[in-house]
Amino acid sequence: MTQELSNSLLVLVCTYNERANLPSLFERINAAVPNAHILVVDDNSPDGTSDWVEEYQRSHPSVFLIHRSGKMGLGTAIRAGMHYAIENGYEWLLNLDGDLSHDPKSIPDLLAKKRQSDVVIGSRYVPGGGMVGCSWRRVFVSRCANRYATWLIGWTVRDCSSAFRLYRVAKLKTLQLDTLTGVGYGFLEEVLWHLLDQGARLSEVGITYSERREGKSKISLKEAWSTISSLHSVASLQRASKRASGS
């Protein structure tokens, strides 16, 4: 990787009980993008995730930590990471899961699209993408969310629920992030709609999603409902936008 990444790329990892996965994840991130900075947003994990990150920071000054008081949801954690990227002058923010389900080896593939894109999604549903070893629940929720989005909103996005994303920070600045209401996984669809509404250019890159090996999955019926609820909110925003533009 080129030296430019040292000042331009922030890798965001939102965590809750991921201490067992972080050593391997950090090693893989550093191998894929050795000059990138890493930000962990941890929701007071009982397993000592923040303690491990603080120890790691002592010999790795490119790693940063936001330790939050409790479990507040993925959406609010990503939003905190977005604010951090904006406030600290990064050019790009890359979000990936902390459980090794997103392989950092794919990060350069997302970065390869940055010249023509403002948002790059690591997609399971385009050529080169797929899912390996995943539970029926995860496959069901993911496929239903994406098909429902296609039907409800008319999106041509193939994987609107993927959290593996590269964001141009200048585009994030155009959003009023604190007005977004999604606190869980539904935040992913909500922020994507706002970015596209602001004219963001989108690309999708095929990635392989693997089920976590360590720890407990965060997917639940509550999170599935969060996604559906956010999609309905997005649909309402879209209708209001069309009325305002007279189309």
C-alpha cells in the first residue's frame, strides 16, 4: 500500500465481546493496509475487549479507542466512528465487522474503486461474492432485507445490508448524522439512502462473508425488525423527497 493511506484511511471496527477475534483481525488489517489507522468503538464489552485494545495501543500508535458506557447498538457505534473520521480529517472511512466475517484481504479491492465512488459496498450478491458457513437465520434475514429493499424502495443496490463499506468522508460531511434514527443494523440502509439522495456515487465489490468462529452472533429477530423499520422510514423519506421535487 502507498504511504498516502497513513493520513487518509481509517478502519472502523465496532465491538461487543470481540476480544478473542481482535488479535487475528488486527493482524489481517495491518497486512492488507499497513499504513491505515484503526478505530475501535467498544460498547463496554464484559469480556475485556477495551482492555485488550488499550494494551495493544501501547505499541501501536495508529490504533484508537472509543470506550462507550454500554451496549447502544451498531448504528450508533458506526455513527460515532463517522464523527471521529470527520473531526480528525480522514479522507476515507472503512467499516468492517469485528468477528472476522469480513476478510480484510478484500479491503484493497474496495479501495480500488475509490476514484469513481463515494461509497463502496463489499457485496455478497454480485459476481465474486458469496456466503460461507452461515446459519439459515443469517441467510434468511440478509436475503429478505435486500429483496424487500428492492421491492419497497426500488433500489438497484444488490447488498444494501452489508456493513463492509468504504465511505468518502467528504460525503459523510454533507449529512446531518445526528438526525438519523437507526440504532441497530437498520442504520446501514438509512445512511445509504441519505448518501444516495445527496448524489453519492456507489460501487459494489464481491466479497465472501463467513460466519464467525469465536463468540456469539449478534443477529436476532429484533435486529431483523430494526432493518425492516428503517426501510419503511427510508421509503417515507423517498416519498417526501419526490413530493418536494414535484416528481
